[in-house]
Amino acid sequence: MKRALISVSDKRGAAEFAGSLAALGYEIVSTGGTLAAVREAGVAAKSVSDITGFPECLGGRVKTLHPMLHGGILAVRSSASHMDELVALGIGTIDIVAVNLYPFKETILRPGAPLAEAVENIDIGGPSMIRAAAKNYAGVAVVCDPDDYGAVIRELSEDGGISHRTRFRLAAKAFAYTAAYDALIADYLGKRADTPPFGGTLTLTYEKRQPLRYGENPHQSAAFYAETGAGAGTLAAAEFLHGKELSFNNISDLNGALALVREFAEPTAVAVKHGNPCGVGSAGTIRAAYLKAYAADTVSIFGGIIALNRPVDAATAAEIHKIFVEIVCAPDFSEDALAILRQKKNIRLLRLPGMSERPAGYDMRKVSGGLLVQEPDDADLDPSALAVVTRRAPTDSETADLRFAWKIVKHVRSNAIAIAKGGQSVGIGAGQVNRVWAAKQAVEHAAEFLGADALRGAALASDAFFPFPDSVEAAAAAGVSAIIHPGGSRNDQASIDVCDANGIAMVVTGIRHFKH
């Protein structure tokens, strides 16, 4: 008689699976709560203690770690010596192993769960059985996901056995399952251990959230994976309210929009297109903030991504409805706002409470053959560390504009220049191979959408120092009255001299915000 060992934490469908196997002639062996559930369903089953001849002990910590079980799982069916040894030792084979693990993830995701409870939910015997069965997939089928029960029963019923292809697939899935389980444990304990960051190994656990229609381009396949335990305010926690499915580029651009809008406490709207902000506005209301962001670049916002850090009301929705945008993401939407925006079939609406919270974790970028890992760029301006290097200090309003521009330039691809005035992005120069081109682009941007007068008295931020005074000269010619940059160039004095000659106030931060 063939035997199936069933011992599961997630008991969905386990009793039914056991019943189907029993009807196909399998002897069922089980443990603890699973055994009780199987027997309660009227399925005859043996306890593992009946097989091992040894009682469960230590409160259930030791029950399946026994040669009578592992021998039956690991024996190579095509090896005569293995099979003879089983006979000599009185060990029967186990042909199906249906096991899933203690709820470690569910435990640590529960707020306030103590360390001791998390450790108690680290499974020992379960991974051993799963790995043993997966290693011996040539003769054993391992099932760790209840969603696979139906396929296994269908093959047994229709074909009289489980195919090599299916057993191999289930084995690969099982090793991925135990690897993710161990990685989560390592990550959880590592964060609580007194160890320095960036140790010798990096363990990551991500779960597939959704397939994507394609990647950056239609010929690339793609999917969105969520970090296990990703908290409030992250993209993984967003609630999809309306529209067609998100694309790879949608999610990437939205991530950038969220990172920038988190910089602001006041009502703020951010528009992003192709990875760069194209309009940013802050005001007393979210509608006024959106109108500022829109006016900053009425062309690029078309088909863009909009993130707002306040709930969307009907008045704001009516303004957004006038143009085509791909996504609107906000902490909430009023019912009237949803009714207005849902008139467009394809617009995506995402509700994301807590979107102003900065997510924990590292910034990671895949490169060929490796992974670049760094702390996130969460550095903020320290007022006491700022240095005014020109004869004239900025006024209070200029200081506010400098800080506004500095927040924006942090999220613009390098080389980057951001010009701001009165709580609005005036001009943005992004991703240029030299800084003077970025400055000229930002100036031209401002003149095109807001007029040349918008640059009079505006504040300019540069993500890195000025290697030459040419960018400062371009800003001075346009009417910029205040500049903020990291400083540190050998030619800093040349830029300072241009500022002094034009009455511009210059502030040096001592930190830079490269974004490549």
C-alpha cells in the first residue's frame, strides 16, 4: 500500500485531500492537529507515533525527526540496496509528503508579537521533511501548497500516478518555499542581532503580487513582487480602486512620485513622467497644489502619474478630469471625487493611507551579475550646517523657496537642476550629461510654461556642486535670486563671485543628492 504523510499548519483542504488519497488506496499518516482534522472528517489515519514507535515529546517539538519516517522518504526507489535496507529495518516507503510550515510570517507580521513567540514558530521538522521529499522527487511527490492538492488528485485519478514532470515542479516549488521561509527567519533575527549592516550575505524574501502585461517594453515579460511584511505607505499596500492593470512603468514612476511627495508636510501634488518630476506644487488646499503642479508643465503631465498627499475632493477631481493622466494616487478619495474620476475607463486610482510614512529598508538596484545595496537617501537639510557663502544672505521667502527646490532636486535624475518659487516648481532640468545643460533646460522650461518673469526672484537647487560658473551665469541671466548646492568644488569661488556680482544669495549644504 502506498502511504501519504500529511502534516500541515495551513489546513485548507487537507482533510479533503486525505480523503481523496485514501479513496485511491493510500494509507494516511498524520500528526497533531492535522491528524485530528483528518479523523474528524471520517478518514482513517495513523499517527506518526504508530509508525515511529516513539511518542511526540517536548510539547510537539519532536515528532517527525525519526528514521522510520525519513528513511521512507529518502530511500532511492531504484536502488536495490536502499530498498533491501528498508525491508531489513522494517521501514515502509512514504510516497507523498504534504507539509507546510509553522506560521512564522503570520506571527511576526502581527503587531507586538514578542521575540519568544516568533522563535517558537520556527519550524524544524517540517522543513526537514519537505527538503527530504523534494530531494527524492524521483520517487516522492512533495506538496507544500494547498492549491496543488487538486492537480495531484487529478493526475492520480486519471493517470494512476504522478508524473515525473509534476514531481519535479513540486520539488522546485518546495525548495523555493523553504528557502523563502529560512530567508525570512534570517532577516527577522538579523535585524534584532547586534551586527553591523551589510554583512557577508544578504537574504531577501519577496512574494509575487501580480503579473504585469509586460516590462518597460512589450517584448519584456514582468511581474511585481512585494517585500514580505511591507508596511503601510508602500506600493505593496496600495488599494486599487479603478482602471486597467498597472504596468511596469506605471509602478516605477509611481514609486518616484511617492518618494518626492513624502518630502512635504503641507498639501502637495507631484506629477511624474518617465521617472522624473515634471511639476510640483504646494498650497493651502490640495486643489490649489494640483493646479500649481499642472501649470508648471502643462505638456509633460499629459499621460503622467499624479501623487497627492491629501484626500482628493470633488473640486480637485474635476480639475484632474480635464486632462488625461495614467494614475492618481492619494491617501483617500471622496465618493464625489471617485464618481468624477471613474468616468474615464482607463485611469488608475489608488488609495494609499499612510503614504507620507518613509518605508524602512535598503535601496537596491540590480546590476549585471550583482546587486547594489545602500541606505536610502533620507538626509534632510540641517539648518545649523548651512553656510551662506555670498555677501547677501537669502530672505525668508527665498529660504523657503530654496528648501522647496532642494526637496525636488533630490528626486530628479542627475545631472539635475530644480528652480522653484512660491511653493511651485518653475523649471526642472533632468538627466543631463553636464550641469550647464541641466540649468539651461530648467530655465527654458520655466520660460515656456510660466513666462520669463517666473524666474525673477526664483530659487535654484543643484544636486551637486558647480564645477564651473557657467550654470550660475545662466541662472543669473534668467533672474534667479538665490541658489543652493552642496559646495566642495575647487572652483566654488568662481561661482560665488558670479553670485556676488549679480546680487544672488548662495547657500552651501555640504551634502549632495546624486540620483543615477
